[in-house]
Amino acid sequence: MAELTYEVSFEGVASPTLRAAFADHQLTTGPGRTIVRCPHDALTTVIARIEEFGLELLDVRLVAEHPAEGGDSSPDG
């Protein structure tokens, strides 16, 4: 089974405090927004954390699908 990766963006550029709250994920910033990259199993936690900080959630996007480690990535499974 493949591992799904998501990008979750919220309004504003992350302060050092926010960066620390998402330290276990990759963060990037752009004009007026911060993007958190996370695996599927962390998606609900990332969204909840954004809401706990009172931030405006802008977008949730599936960006990559990676073969599971040690799994068979052939079409026949």
C-alpha cells in the first residue's frame, strides 16, 4: 500500500512558536501563507493543531503517493 503525503496550508507566515508546534513536519512559507507537509496518518493532527491556534485553514492537498517501505510496488501486488 502506498503512503500518501499532503500539504496543508494556513494563512500567515509561521512564527518561531508555530514552527515549533509543527517541528515534526516540513514547513515552507510563501507570501502570506505557511504550508505543512505531512503523511496521511498525521493529517488530522495537523489540521487540529491549526484550528487550536485559531489559524485560517486555506487548503488541504494530496501531493504525492509513495510506495510503502518494504512493500511490493508492482501492479500485481
